[in-house]
Amino acid sequence: LANWYEFLSNVSELEPSEEEIRTAAQLQRAAMASDLELDGGESLLCAIGLHRNFDYLATGDKRAIIAIGALRALGQPTDELEGRVVCLEQVIVLLI
């Protein structure tokens, strides 16, 4: 329980910048053009992760994790996320 409260004390709500919104739109267009399953919220999360210096980007959407890797292979600017995208289950294991 102490770990959970410590975790909560270190998180905050993210507000995207205009540049991050533009990047998210670029990623979303590329994903749609390639029939990848990356929804708008995950595109925005990726864009924020690309523009800010976070150690990790956590998502519960495994389809998004696959799409992020595929976007990199398609030449989209997701290189900075390599090795930093983790699934929700990895976060839970870390907390345990």
C-alpha cells in the first residue's frame, strides 16, 4: 500500500501542447493509412512521450504497443520511444 501511495504522489495529469497535438495527429494519420489500431488517446500519449523526457510510457492497450512498433518501421518519428513503452501488467509487477 505504501508503494501505491508513493506512486500516486509522483503522477500528474498531462496537458498536451500544440506541438504534441500536431505530432499526435501525424501519428494518427499514419496509423490509419496503414490500418494500425492506434486510437486518438494513445496517439496523444505517444506524442507527449516523444516530446517530454519520461523514462517510460505505460499503456494498457497492447494493440497500441504493436502499432507504435509498426509506425517506427514505417519511418514515423517514434524512435525515442524504443525501449520505453511498457504495458500495464509490467507496471503492476513493478508495484508488487
